[in-house]
Amino acid sequence: MLERYKTVRLQASAEIVIKKSRFIGYAKPVESEEEAALFIHEIKQLHKQATHNCSAYIVGERDQFQKASDDGEPSGTAGKPILEVIKHKGLKNVAVVVTRYFGGIMLGAGGLVRAYTDGAVAGIEAADEIVNVLHREVFVDVDYTWYGKLENVLHGKGTRVGGTDFTDRVTVRCLPEAPEADAFMTWITDLTQGQAIITEGENVYYIEGE
């Protein structure tokens, strides 16, 4: 799993008008080619009367799944520019559709490239670019006598905490960044003089800065 990658937060859209043609840019985070294809299909169904629904996506840790569609526009004037926007922004696991309602004025090849580029940018900006950072769950189980100190040092260290369970003991769900997890567990062991019961959980992504 990637330690961090850029994507978009949510599905969103934005509209621009160029020489009376409406261009509606949609962007959505996706986890697979199937999810990307379904999203593109849904937008096409939503805009059945549109002149074109052009699209592109990049999926996979190594960007190994990529596809672009001109959907009837001249070859290379729509899908490729949309794909290039995704690449230029360094985004992963993103699908983008730019819907066009023709306004009666021809744009020419260069004009189409610019229009679909701008439509893709508008959709991505509406969807909010974020950075996902890989964290590892580390469950720290301590006696109540250690809880106050543990809470204070975690806060001071700036460690993300995903919740606390109070039973006969206290279990804190800590979320250090994945590359730091082993050192974090060693640090907790030293801090509690070996009295903490430490259990590793799953790797999970969280948005940087939140």
C-alpha cells in the first residue's frame, strides 16, 4: 500500500460555458476500474441528451489502469486532455467525466482541448483535492493507573487517536503513520515499562491534516 497519495475527497461537479457550449465537469474517487466504469455510466445516464460525455480515469498504486474516451469528439481532443489533467495534478484513484451540451459554435481542435481541460479542472476542484496518508492501527491496553499519562503523552506527541474503550482496563486505538508504527510500539513499551498490552490492527488511510 502506498504511504500517501493524492486523490479527491468526494464526488462533485462544476459547470463552465465556452462559446455557448455547456461543459459540466464531474470527478469522483474510485477504488477500481469497475467503480470508475460504473460512475461514467451513471453520468451518461444522467445526461442522455448531452452531445458528448467524455471521460478518463487513473486507478492503481502504480497508475496501472488508465483509460480515456472522446465519446464522439475528434480523436485526442477530449479524453486525452482530461487524462492529462489527472496526471498533471498527480492524482490517483480518480475518475472524471466532462459532459458537453453543444451551443452551436464550433470550437476547433485546439478549442476543444482547452475546453475539456478546463472542464476537468473545474470538476476536480469542486471534488476537493486531498492527500490520503497510510496509518496503522495500534491498540494499547493499559491499567487505569497509566491512562492519564498515556493520554497526555499521545496528545503531546500529536498521535492520532481513533477512540478509547473503558472496561476493566483502558484500550486506546492509536493511529501512527504506518512507517512509524514499529518505533511507536517500542516507544509505548518503554513508556509503560512493558506493562501495556499492544496489538496491531489494520492499515487505514486518513486525510492529511484532518
